[in-house]
Amino acid sequence: MQQTYGLPALVSIFVPGLGQLIKGQFLKAFLIWAVGGTISFLLVWTIIVPFLIWAWNVYDAYNSPA
């Protein structure tokens, strides 16, 4: 059974990428900040894309191994 991570998922709800940073996934956290921030900035007129990036971030922080 795969281990899940509740605290990283919880903090990722409020600060995208922080859950990955807590788990030691520094490159993934940086990519979430860089790519997610850029895409969200460019597509600020829509709610769907930033929400999908945020939802994936929480899911990944909860399910991916450290």
C-alpha cells in the first residue's frame, strides 16, 4: 500500500509547492512555482487553469513518495 502524506497536502492547499518542499522534492517545488506561476499569470483571466494546477499540486503532495 502506498504511503500518503497529509501534512504536505494540507500546506499545499495554502501555498502551492510547499508540500513538495517539505518532502524534499526541491526541483518539483521550484517547477510548480515557476511553471504554475507563469501559466497562472498569463492566464489570469480564467479560473480553470490555475485551479487545475492547484488541484494537481495538492494531489501530488498527498500521494507521491518522498
